[in-house]
Amino acid sequence: MAGGSRGCVTLRGAQIRDLLDAKHNVLFDCDGVIWNGEAAVPGAPEVVSLLKQRGKRVFFVTNNCTRPRDNYVQKFARLGFTDVAEEEIFSSAYCSAAYLRDVARLRGKVYVIGGGGVRKELEDAGVPTVEEETERDRGVSITDCPLDPEVKAVLVGYDEGFTFMKLAKACCYLQDTECLFLATDPDPWHPLRGGRVTPDHGGLLMLTLVEGSPGCQQVTQLVYLQQSGRHPLLTRTKTFQNTMQDQFEGMIYFITLLKGVLLELTVQVHSGSQGSGSLTAALETASSRKATVIGKPGRFMFDCISSQFGLDPARSLMVGDRLETDVCFGSTCDLATVLTLTGVSTQEEALRYRDSPEPEHHSCVPDFIVESVGDFLQALEE
């Protein structure tokens, strides 16, 4: 919370105009703020254009790593944002590539758990990566698959094709303490096409196995990673033989064992997909290492923008829909923050954070709340 003694002030009319007049730089999150899926939030394209006409500098700061920046430009244009330039877009994929190139100055390859958006940004930054798996590679096990000796970093992002093999390979690379461990973002789920998102109990199952009698294993740790990072991890213990199918907190998983060896793990989460944060937590659990997170709420994304455009935090405003990422990011970077209610977080959640006795919750308290960025429109048109 960068402004106001209590925070959570609902803004209307002249209050919005006064806030915008006091700021020179406006940072917007994307999903749930200026668009939902393939539909722009009403008034958002006009707000962006009017801010620029008023001489404001506008930037887009998103943890969604599924697209490269040039693809984001196409989406902006498709949704009616006519004057957004690529250099104004700072995604967690772009910033991860910038970190590896400019901060870590990586001399080696990156093993990527992630999709085309992450790989394209790494390629554009000149950061070499291990080639993606081929059909031929998918028939091998972790005991005989090739590992690239040039890998010096593991980067985890959103990956629709996440597999046990990818997890195992990443763990092998991370046994080298000199190998960097990075995550694009901590978001436990990401919006999907058409505006769909993961359900409240979406998550990822992680297993820790110990030796048992022949043909039998005990699952000593079933870690269910919930959609909200505020909730603690859940653990369960089960014993099973050979093959088991079961349901765990709304999730179906299927495990095949032969003589105490894990042959197959299939996890199905209904109506959604895990976000980067869930996959990162899985790898952190398996490797016993902690990832450096590039995206919000850490401050590197702001530093990345500031290094190129010289932003003054006192004259900057962060507008987002997630308290734990967008608002916390703004607080971390000493920016004034606005929560918009067109996305993930609610006003009730913001008030609970504000009234919480826990000091660590106060960074998630927005200075201001609006129903929608469309509320800025009237103030800008006056």
C-alpha cells in the first residue's frame, strides 16, 4: 500500500481524475484488467488512447508467459487497442529472457519447461535453449535419456505439455548447484482461451515415493497445489499396489507401478490447467531448491521497465486485478495501486487483507478500488 493510511478507497468521478493527473506513468496488467479472454473490457481501448493523448506513458505488465511480445501486439490490435507498441509490453517471458541475458549473463543453455512464448523470447534475446522433445525422445525413461552438459539454467513457465519426464530432467540439471533455477511467475493458474480459467480447486499432484514390499509403494507425500497461493499445501498418505486410480480433492490421478518402480503418473484436472506457479512448486518440491521468480510480485519487471524508460515510482500507478501479484508488485515497487474488480480478486478479499493483523498481508492492500478501468473513461473525457 503506497498511498492512504488505510487503503481500499473506492474511487469515483473527480477522484479518478485527480489521481490520473498526479501520475505520469500507468502500468496495466492485462488478463482481467483490460481484457477477459478475447473480449476487451468495455472502455479499456479508449482509456489507453486517451491516457496517451494526455501525455501519459502506458505500459503493460503481465505474468502470462504464453505469448511472445509480437503476438501480444496482434492481440491488442485485434481487440481494438490501436496504438500499443511492442516496447510497451513487458511479459514475464520477455523479462525472464532479459534477466538471463543482461543480469545473469548466462554462458550456456537453458532447459525450458514452458511453451512457445517463453522459447520465442529466449530466441529473440539470443539465449540458447535445449531443443524440445521429439516423438523419438518420448519412448525413453529418465534412466537412459540424454542430458545436455551445456545446460546452466532451468526456466519454468506455463506448459500445457508438462510431463513427469520434464520434471525428472529438470531435477537432474538442478543437482548442479551452479545451475540457475528461474520461474517466469508465481501465478497458480492462468486464464485460458475464451475467458476460461482453472477451477478454484485446480492444482497439481506431486508424489514422493519410498521403498516398500515388492509391487507395493507408499506415497509419503501427496501435495495438492491449490489455485490460491494463500492456502497451505495439503498432504496425504496412501498405500497402494500395482495400479491405482483415485480421486483427491476433485482431481483424478492414475498411477502404475511394477516391482516398486513408478512407470506412469497421469494427472487430470477438470476444466482447467496449471499455471506457472503450480509447476514451479512441483519442481521446488522435487529438487529441494527454491526458484528465483522473475514476474510479479517481485520488482525485477519494474526494474526492467525503469532501465529502459526511467520511471519515477512516485509518479507511477499500477492497475491490476490480483491482490497477491499485481497489488503486491505495486507495493513492493512503491507505486500507487488500483484494484479493478473485473478479474480475479474481490473487494471483500481486499478488505480482509486490510483488516488482517498479519503484517505480511498489508502489501496486498490496494490504495484504491474501481469497478473497471472503464471508470477512467469519464474522468479522461472531461
